[in-house]
Amino acid sequence: MTASSLSFRLAVVFVIVGIAMGIGMAASQNHAIMPAHAHLNLLGWVSLFLFGIYYERRPALDTSRLALMQVGLWSAGTIVLTVAVAAIHLGYPAADPIAAVASLVVLAAMFLFAYFVFRPAASIAPGRPVRVTPAE
Ligand code: HEM
């Protein structure tokens, strides 16, 4: 599987769970897990989908194991961070160190992505530009 298709698939799963959390909060009028909902949607849906677009436009990177690793690391960090943040806001402060470790995992995944973005242009050149035909 390519890094982009893994990103898109996981992003859709995350946003379904994120939306369900949002509907649950609205229906119950209990917004305690709002920070977990926000993190899941922004790390799991928005960021992951953006990674997918970036990878899809760079075919050589898209098929690399390192890019797959970046998506895996980011997703694992997002899941653990979301659960830990929810636990903290539901009254389990013991989850704090777990959230801290997960946040460092997410940071490490972002450093890996930064490496892809900043490394010499020759190795990460985008694929052919998408042709857009204007409507009549
Ligand atoms: C049907 C879908 C959704 C529902 C029902 C929903 C519901 C909610 C609710 C009830 C809150 C708490 C508001 C508060 O306590 O002030 C909230 C907060 C939030 N949601 Fe959603 N949400 C949905 C989708 C999304 C999506 C797709 C994103 C991001 C891409 C998102 C990002 C956020 C953020 C960032 C906050 C925190 C806002 C703040 O700090 O005031 N939500 N949402």
C-alpha cells in the first residue's frame, strides 16, 4: 500500500470516529471530551489528509517505506493522544504522562515529515502537474 492511500483511509476512519464523538457531545450536552474530539479531527483528519495529498504528488516518496512509517507513527500517536486527552478530561489525570509520550510520538512523526519536505529537491520532486481544463 502507498503512503497516500494509507493516509486517506486512516483519515476517513478518524473523521468518522471524530464526528461520532462530536454528535455524542452535542446529544448528551456534555462537552467534556471536546479537546479529544478537536485533536482527533485536526491531527487524524485534516493533517493526515494533507500528508496524503503531499505523498500522492510525489510518487517516489509515496511508495517508500519511510513515508509509510511516518503515516503509521503519526496515526499511532494520534490514537494514543486522543484516548489519553479524553481520559484526562473525564477525570483520570493519571493519563497525563501517556498524553505526554504520545505528543512526542506525534512530534517525531512531524520531524520525519519535515525531513521529507526539506531534503534536497531532486529526491522529492513532485510528479507531473495535474491538468485542469476550464469549464466552457
Ligand atoms: C458532525 C460533525 C461534528 C460535530 C457534531 C461536532 C461537535 C462539536 C462540539 C459539540 C464541540 C464542543 C463545542 C464547545 O464545547 O464549545 C466541538 C468542538 C470542536 N470541534 Fe467539532 N464537531 C464536528 C466535526 C468537527 C470537525 C470535522 C472538526 C475539524 C476538522 C472539528 C473540530 C472541532 C474543534 C477544533 C473544536 C474545539 C472548538 C473550541 O475550542 O471552541 N469538529 N465540536
